[in-house]
Amino acid sequence: MIYLSLNQENEASHLVDVDWWIGETRLIIEQEKINTYGNKTISVRVSSINSVVFDHMRVRKILGTPDYVPLPPFPKAVSMKLLIWNCRGAGNKAFKRTMKELEKNHKPSIIMLMETKVKLSSMGLFFNKLGFTTSSHVDSMGRSGGIWVLWDPFCATVKALDVNAQVIHAKIQHDGYSDWILSTIYASPNPLLRDTLWENLEEVAQNMNQPWLAAGDFNDIDVQSENCSLSTNTNVA
């Protein structure tokens, strides 16, 4: 379990390493508090949804590793790094500063951005300087939405298969590795439109015969207890 404390008045970037065998994680944002220095902070808790024993059993079953053999420190089939970020606006100075820091620290091959709120053409030179010279994208409608998938062509080949306002399906190719499918998602806050997305994903899943990663902002919650707000208004859930 990992705890982070973020100062509300300042921007902060934290690099968090999570053991590779953890299958699912939960991110819990706690209400703001006053620390010993009089500053408002927001606590963020990251933990595994399942027990360590369960995650170990799951990985051993996938790898075919018996109980008496230690799990490898890191999977051997990792092909590339992805950066997935609901940035809520990609045209300001804070975004550019943070994007440069993330690229420097993590060296991703593919960047997936949601809720960009600006046109990619206005940011093309910025990403070109970072080495991400190719893209598949859906620009925002006014100040709403937007999905960008950008990549370094020297690290991966990305071929868009289907593109709409809620998802970009693409085939990822990389020398020495099997092809796989990447779905970058920004689900509509409108429940009716979001249902259309889920129908699309279900259809894709039924016909999928390759490794598949679906990631992004689904604008949905599993249970009501996951819904919280940092508002000081106690009437807001």
C-alpha cells in the first residue's frame, strides 16, 4: 500500500513503482486536511484490490510457475511504455511543463491523452520536439472531449482501426513482439452515448483474437462508494 500527500496549492509529480504482478489497483482520494505546517493537503492511497496471495496465485497460473519457484522480478515480455493521462486541457503551460517532466522520467513509446479540449494542430510542434511525430486523434468539440494517441515511430508502429469521439482502436506493432490491440477511451458523460461505447467494446471483445488493452477515462464507477468529492460542501456526494 502506498500513501501520497499532495499540496493543494502547488503542482506535484510523484513516480510510484507498483509490483508488476499486482492485477488491479484502487486509487482512493481522501478529503483535504490541514497538516502540521498549516497547509491544505489531499491524501491519495494506492492499494491492490486483491490480496497478495491471490495476485501471486493468478500470476503463477498464467506463467505456469510452481509454488516453490520464486516469481521473476519483472516480466520478460514487456515491449514498451505507455503514458495514459486524462489531462483535462492540453494547451496550457502547466500541461507542457508536466508533459516534459513525464517524458523525461518515463520515456514512453506511446502517449494517450484524453479530454484535451484543444486541437492537436495547435500542439504539433511541441510534441514533434519530444519525438512524437505521428498520431491518430479525435479533436475536441469546442471545449469538450478529445482523444490523442501519439507515438515515436522509431519505437512502435500504430495503425488506427476505428476512430470515433469515444474511442480509438489501433493495432500496435513492434519488432520482435506479437501484434496487439490498444483501445484509448474517453467515454461520454452522457449515459446514452456511453452505452453505445460499451456495446462497441463488447462487440470488439467477442471478436478479439489478439492481446488487447483498453485504457482511458470510462466516466463510470463500479459501486457508489467509489464516488467522492473534494468539495467542502457536505451535501455533495
